[in-house]
Amino acid sequence: MKPLDPFSLDLEKITLIEASAGTGKTYTITTLFARLIAQGYSIESILVVTFTEAAAAELKLRIRKRLSSFLADNTGNEDELSAFFNAQDDSGLIRQRIAYAVSSFDQACIMTIHSFCLQTLKENAFESRTDFDIELLTDSAWFFDQVCMDFFMTRINDQDSLFLKYLAQKGVTPENFKVIFRPLVSRKNMDIIPDTARFTDVCDSYRDLTQKIHYILKNHKQEIIRLIQDNKGIDKRSYTKKNLPAWLERSLEKFNAQGRDTLFVMTEKGDPLYKFTRSRLTSRTKAGHNVPTHELFNLCENLLDLSSVLETNVISLKLEFFSFFNQELDKIKLTLGACFFDDLINDLASALEGPGQDQLKAAVHEKFKACLIDEFQDTDPAQYGIFSRLFASSEVSEKKMPFFMIGDPKQAIYGFRGGDIFAYLFACKESDQIFTLEQNYRSAPLLVEAVNNIFCLGPNPFLFKEIEFTRVGTPKTAVNRLIEKELPVQPLKFTFVERKNFPLDRQGYIKKEDALKAIPKILALEILSTLNSKFRLLLEKGDEEENIVVNPGDMAVLVRTNDQAEHIHQALTDLNIPSYLLKTGSVFDSREAIELHDILLAVYEPDHFGLLKAALSSSVFGFSLGMLADLDQDEETLWRWQDQFREYKDTWEQKGFVSMIMDLFHCDQGVVRVSSELSERVLTNFYHLIELVSQAAQHQSLSMFYLIKWYKAQLFKESREEGADELRLESDKKAVAIVTIHKSKGLEYPMVYLPYLWAGGRKIKADDPILFHDPDMDYRLRLDLGSSDRERAVALRELEETAEEKRLLYVALTRASAMCCILWGGFSSVGNSALGSLLHPKGCISDTIMLQNLDRLTIPMDSIFSGSCEESSVKVNLFTPWESDEKYIPPEQTGTDLGARYFQRQITPDWQISSFSSIITAGSWLQPETVISENVAPEDLSIDNIKIDGLSKNQDPLNLEICLKDFPKGAGAGDFFHAVFEDLDFTDPNFMGLDSVAILVKENLSKFGFTDTNLAKPVTTAVKEILATSLVTDTGEKFRLQDIQMDQRFTELEFFFNVPSFDIASMGDLFAGEPGGDTYARRIINLGTSSFKGFIKGFIDLVIRHRGKWYIIDYKSNFLGEFYGDYGQTAMKEAMETHHYILQYHLYLTALHRYLSLRLKNYSYDRDFGGVFYLFIRGMKPGQPQGIFFHRPEKNFLSKFMTTLGSK
């Protein structure tokens, strides 16, 4: 290949330019674009195509900047472009053309391949036979999944149970089909082999065979063993005395376990029954001896044949799937009037071969007069076919159009997403002229030379002879940027991990699992050593005076997988070295996405304690398991959180999502308060998710319910919206970048660490479809689903994957500008790795041999730096394990951090919305420890609090154990029972013959996390007993819950009422003035809420109407003891006062009294209100008064209470 001179090459030819890493590919594109403008091509007539929107935006910026720079330079000294244009006779005209191009740059056609195809199809709808209003769908995943499920429902679900079992054994499931075939079905120019496969139902024959085999194994096992052992021609190493009976026994066990549909894997590494096939016995019999014969051996041979038929049936289904997929997807697209990204390529390629191809080519040629394709090595045959027919075909125009293909086959690493290196190689043959870029402007001279040496160690480093490696040089002004004591440091470093420090596998290599565990720590120590060294980096090439101390922001670690990145990140964090993950993927796949979903659900349903606890356990609030357990025992704190989430819901409804989530994040225990404990990755993900949710809420005008529904859909890949959800960079501070090699392509870092180059590529699974290019068919793409020539297909596929691994190695080694460090050693698979095959062509049998191989990379440094000692550009360090507590200490920063002062005083709002729980929890820290009241009556003590000697518990029902003795305690119990009673029809617990109580209990036990299955029966009994227990008023009126019809009850009745003045001291005086109220008066004044005004809100568990009277009922699950006697009036009164339930029901009564006064004509408190029941449900039992607290405040006291609230 000739070196490129962009100022002398013939523009009007088909030109291929090979741009090695760092050689200025984008700069060359800008030069060619400027030359085309200078030659008279209008800016809108030059098509520039690349592969991503980001790359297109970058090209636009760089081209415009280059043109503008020429206009700003009048000397011709700053840029070779200026010197060239200013030397032309028509330099004035050139300047005018470029000035016009800059002024009309918005008309520039710089776009992705898919954008070009969509634009061409729409602008030429008649010629391309395309609908005018076709809709482009960004993601075909959902449609693919739907078609896949339809195929399994219509074609597979009705198959014989034996064949279904075989399919499951072979991994033929909808999920696996989605993974395996989705990348393949869009490839149109692909041969599938075999192209036909007959489906034959052999399941009945298979069962008949296995039944006969089973009979023989049960009745003739010893006969078979003797027959084989007594045969002198059989290889006894293959059929040992130990294995023979074990094989037969295992086969019998399988029959006994699987019964009628027993399936055998008839392969050498499968089930032992294969060992008794006639063909296998024949292969293990010495020449000249008779092969043992038995009916079993023939039957097993027949079973092997039927297994082959079953495999053919699988191939038949796969072939059928391809046909079914294309037909069904076409129907869906036609119905929706839509197409996908892949369709744009295929549709335009088809149109250029269809009846309107001449008109379509002419239309495109009328618009575009020149074309440049960036990253050409990533094209596939369909894409190349489009541009070849449009711009390289002689049919287009008598005069060839400027057509440039710029790329680097050594960096073709996207085969997994359709990139096809063979399309590039085919383009090489059709090009009129091929050039290469010779100078590397990215990396230091010594590093460039070291990389050159690695790829020149042997012939064909990239396996295909068409992909040549050409040494590149560096400009004369280039310097080595990493220095120590004013001298250059060897830029390519191998940190060699010796085998003696690890246990080895059978082949003498460090086990992969041990290596993967040790590498992150070794790498972290290596980076720490570099940070603590005296290395300095030159800020500008050619200026040795301006240099800086190496810091984490100068470094990058390149990995293969996101899991490796996470391990590296953790190891660096352990040593206090800042780092960030430049990960691929969606933010909706992060843990924070799940946590935000939990938070949104809790805000939407604040009364659901399970959802509330899930939200509190997120990293936003940071509740531990212990804190959640404590919450179960602390109703007041749980209620306070519940009220807080109700306020968030109100904010969401009134002010929108953003206001709500910001209030939540800035609350006392929100993420912003504890941000120092959270990683930047977590914070970045949360704020990214918030932005996406707020955009959806705004652009789609979604209510709370539908916004949560939209968000939930994003958690599933098949319905996710594309684009904006890609994980963002978590920090722009000086930190080590951790990025995958694929993601690093096109990027540059001063110092690069490569810890996983020793790891080999993936292994092809036995049943995987094999996609390969056939050299016997001019490298045509073929898909082998299980042909007789599968071994050849596998070999060719492995060759292609190995070649791509070599190209991936090249990308990794060319990202650094100053230094590249490789972690190396005798790891498992090192010899099969891309770098290992280059460095160690004779294997990696020992560390000594491997170190000797590394010496071949030595180059005298004085060939580049005169006067220095003869050192190489490569340095090999032996890693020495060492234990140390040393961590990275960042250098002191100069300057003063600016920030607002933190306001530490408490501002008490004058007006607020409060609730019972917020009132009582505001001063919970002031409340004294709960004690038994001194006013306990002697008769109550004898029942509730002491044991009487000689009294048998069986003699007194009060001393019987409660039915719910073993039911867990805490607020979760209350949540559970509230849910049961809320949904239950009290009057018909056996709805339609079903035990609705038992059903509700079982559903809610699971819903609220009670996993003990033994709880269902006693809880069902307890609920039925509660419904049947009489509730008696102070006037003797009584009724049962099971007497209350659904239309006479109000569940979870919400209320709001205004409170002009709430004062705790006045409330205490009020209760103290009532008979028996002193004890509670002393308790209530200890509440921290002194006074407020505003509103009180809340929910009443149950309001009922019975025989014309209204009642308030509240369920309490408090555990007062193990016996029914523990739930007497004194014990309940103590609980009522301790937990301030007395204040609670007076607030409820105020709300209900005001409501009834407004809604009922001639309402009378004395006549119409029956009273308040607090049901301590653990102690309730029919025929007993235990567990039932009743009170009906006098109307006079209620009036005083309402006056104290300022409520009338």
C-alpha cells in the first residue's frame, strides 16, 4: 500500500484508505472534505456516513472547525491545508467556496448509515416502493419476543411430551431462541444449512425401545456383564469390572426416576447406555476378534439412530422458525405501517435490485456527487452493496464519483453486532486505489515501536493474509510523554505473575478462578505503585518543561466484561484510589432503578406497609434489616414514615414528580443527607433515572398511575425506549477510568492497564448455530444448524473468532499515549489468547520460557534517544506478593473549596398538616419507659399479672393460651390484619361455598412476607372467632362484626379537618379535669408537639352503622400476653394510654362527629352515636369480654375537646 498524500490523490476514483490507530483518520476526512469543497462540490452534495449519532455529531464539529480554521488563517503557516489552498492559482475562489460552505453548513449531509437509508427511502418512495408514512421503530425486541412466543404456542406446545422433554434438554426454549436467533434473523444474504430437514414423529417408537431396554436391564443385567467381561477381544480399559455394573445400574436408576418418558443422551460424554451400542462395542473390539452380540446392543444402536432423528426434528423446527419469523414479522410491520433499523438496510438494498433501481440510483446521484464512509471496516455486505451500487458502479455515471472508504481492518471488532470484515476485504478488490496513513500522532515513539514489534513477531498476525500489518512511525516532533528524572520510562510494561505463588491445574497453569480472584488486587497494587512513584507526564508534546505528576485521572483499565470492571473498581476503592466505570448498558438495569420503583410504589400507596418498608430499605434511606425489625416493634415511628410518604403523594399530585422526589431526596434521612456514604455511581444513576422519569411525565402528560406503569415497563428490555437510558459517566473528577475494550475504541488515555489479555475467547457450545464465512464460496455468509459438515463450520467459526480476538488485542494496545501495562503470567488459557499466540508461539509451558519470549521485544533505546543507556522499550517486572495497609493519599489541593454555610437551626412552621402519628412521635424521645399502672385493681392483678399457686390453667378460660400466640409481633402484624378485614365480607365468610377467610388469610400471609405455613390455620380460626365475638356497649346493646352488611360499613375512612389551635398543655389540662384522667394527662403533656395550627388528617379503620347508631372500630394487634386473661380491661387501658390511643379515638370522633353533623339531617350525638370500640384482636374469643375496649365520651367532654382544638 502507498502512503497517502491527501493533496495529490485523484479525487474522482474509488479510494480505500487504511487508517491505523492514532494516524489521524478524522483529520484525513476533514482534509478530503475541504478538498471537495475547494474543487466546487456544494456542501449538500457531499455525503459523509458513519455508524453512530455521536460519531456523526463529532464529524460535523471537526469538519466545520477545520473549514473555519482555514478562513481564519491568512499566513499559510499554521495548517498544511492553508498552505496548499493558498498556493493554488484560484485561491480566492477556493476561499469563497469554503466561506459559503461554512455559512450554509446546516445543509451538510453528515449522518449515520441508517439515517441515510431512511432519508433515501422516504424521498424516493415511488422508486423504492416504500410507504410515505412509514414509522421507524427503534427496537424490535418486543416484536421478536412476540413472534417467538407465537411460534412456540402454535408449533411446539402441542408436541408429544417426550419430544417436549427432548427440546428442553437441548435448550430449545423461547428464552434461548430469543438469545440465539435474534442477531441472525435480520441477515438476509445468508445460506442456511441444511436447507431442508424432514420432521418425523418417532416418540412412540422411542418409548417402545426404552421399555424393551428397561426389561432387559432388570432381568439380564448379570448376563450382559459376563458377556462383555468374558470376551477377550473387548478393550478392558474401556469396559472395566468397576464401570460395567455401575453403568447398567445408573441406566436402571434413570428408568426408575423418569418412567415412561425416559430420555437418554446417546453420546460418548452422555448417558452410560451409549456404551452398550453395537457401534461403540465394535470400535472397542480388537481386530480379529468377534464383537459380543446381544439384543440389548442392537436395541441401544436403534436408540442411537432414533436420537439422531430427534436431533433432525430439532433442526427442522429451527428451519421452520426462520420461515415463520419472516412471515409473521412482515404481517406485524404491514399492520402497524412500521419498520425497524435492520429493515432500512435490507429494504434499500432490495430496492437497488428491484424494478425501480435505475430511477432510484439516478435520484440519489442527482442529490449526492461524492461520498465518504467513516469506520468502513464495520460495514456488512448489505451496507457495502448499497454504497457500491450507488457510488462505485459504472452504471451510475460515465464519470466516476469521488468515493472514499476510510477505516482500519485491524480494528474490526464488532462482528457480534453485524460488522463483517469480509465486506471490507471484498471492497479492497474493487477499489481503484488503496492508501495507508503512516504516522501515529497519538502514542509515544517508544510505545509505537513496541506495538510494532509485537505484531511483527510472526507472519500473518491477524490470520488472514489480506489484513496486513504495516509498521507505523511517529512525527519527528513526537516525544515520549512519561518521564522519570528527566529520562523517558519504558512505555510498554509487563507485570509478570509467577506460578510459584498459586496452586496449578493439571497442565501446570494458574487456575482461571484463582487468577480472576487475584488479578484485581494485583492491578490495584500496580496502580498504587505508579501513583507513589516519581513518574511525570508531559502536558504538551515537545515541551519537556511543562509536566505534571501522574494522577488517577491519567489512567484507564481496559477489561472484557462488566463483571471484571466491577471487581477492578472494588479493588481500587479498597486502596482509596478513585475510579469510575464507563459501562455499557442501560440505567434501567441498575439496582437503583429497582429501588426507585419501590419508592414510587410506596409513595403511590403509602398505607401499604410492605411497600413502605421496601422503600425504606433502599439506599436512599438506608434502613438495615435490624432497623426494619425495630420498626415492626415501633408503631409510632412507622406511622410517622407513613405520614411522610402521604405528604410526598400530596406533593406529587399538587406540584408534580420533580418536586416530590426532590423533597424525598432532601428529607432528614434522604440520599442527599447521606450522599457521602454512597458512591458516585449510585448518585449518578438516581439522578439520571429522575431525569428520565420527569421527561416522561412532562412529554407524555402521565398521571401517577400511568407514570409508574411506564416506569415499570422500562425495567424490561423488550419494552424499553432506546437511547437516553444508556449509563452515564459517573464523574468528571480525576479518577481511573474502567472501560471495556469494545467501548474504548476511538478513545485515548495517557496510561492504560490491561489485566485480562491472557484470557482466551468463548467456547462454542455443542448445540449452538454456527455462523461462518465459507472460503470455498467467496466467503459467503452461512449458518449451520446441524449439518453433516458441522465440524468444518465450527473450525471456520473458531478461526474467525480467533482473528477478531487478534484485532481486539490491537485496539487494546493502541489506546495509550504514554504507557501501557500488561498483567501477564502462566494463567490458564494464556497460550490460546491473542497475545499469547504472538509472544509464545511454542507454548507457555513454564515461566522461564515465557520470560525468554518477552526478551524478543527488546529494542535499544539509543536508536531513538542518543546518549542514553541501551535499554529496551519494554520492561518486565516480576510481581512480588506483599501485604500492606498502605492506601493512596491524594496530593493536597491548592486553593480553597467554596461552599454555602450550613444552616443548623430548626425552623418550626407556623402552619402545617399534621396527623395522630406525627403528633405522638414528635416527642417520643421524651416519653418515659412504659410501666404497669399503679392503679391496677387486685382482681385484675390476679388474672392479668400474677400466677396463683395451685390453680390449673385448664380450670379458668382466662388462662387458656390465645389462638394467635405464635403469630409474629410488630406493625407488620397490624398491616396484615387490616388487609384481611378490609377485603372480607363479614356476613358471608363462605362465599359461593368457598372459605373466603382462609383464602384471604393465605393470600395476605404471602403478600406480607409471613412464610410460616403453619400460621394459616390458627389465623383463619382467630379471624372467624373475632367476627363471631359480641361487641357490647355500656348500655347493654350488642352486635357482632358478622352482623354488619357491606353497605353499612366504611373501611379506611379518610378525613381532614382544620385545627386553628392545637396545644398539648391545654389538652393535658382537659384530660386532667375528667374523673380518672390524671394518669393519661401526665402522659400526654410529655409529647414533644407543643402547639401548631393547620389541618389534622388520618384514616379510621372502620365506621359502621348498626340499628341506627354509628360506631368507630379500630383493630389493634398489640401483643399483651400469651393468655386470654392478659387482655383484661386494665391491661388494655394501660396500652390505650401508653400508645395514646385515647387521643387517637378522640380525634377520630371529632372528625366523624363533624362529618355526620354536616351530612345527616337532625343529627344528634346522644341519639345517633353508639361509641368507640378498640379491638385487641389477639385476645378476642366468643363468649368473653377480653380484648374489647369500649368508650363513649360524654357529649360535654367532646365539645370541650373540640374547643381545645379550636374546631367547631
